[in-house]
Amino acid sequence: MKQIPILRVGDLLELKKPHPCGGNKFRVVRVGSQVRMICLTCEHDMTLDRIKLEKAIRQILPFAEEKKGTENQ
């Protein structure tokens, strides 16, 4: 049985298919039965059904890990 991914506001998502602008990384803005996210390349705001989004996720970069990585630079 496949595990349900845990999504939190602020997480970065890398999706399998790129956005029409060419970017494939998105920041989570709202979580529920639908997930609202913003493209990091063009800042387009979009909403997807959670089930559809879960199938499209390649990688989840948690918000806390991302903060730690930027502090070292």
C-alpha cells in the first residue's frame, strides 16, 4: 500500500511534468482536499486536487530542510 505524502505550507514540491513556463518547482500555500501552490519560476498561483497532485509529485523538500540549506550559503 502506498503511503500518503505529508504536505505542509511552505514545502517545496518538484513535479514530474514542468509548468508551461518551464519550471517544475512549486511552493505549497494551502493544504486541504485541494492544494494551492505557486510556481517558483513565473509565480503563477494554481490549485490542484490533492489526489491528482500526489500522483504528480517527484520529490518533496520540507520547509525546515530548505531553511537549513540556505543558512549555510
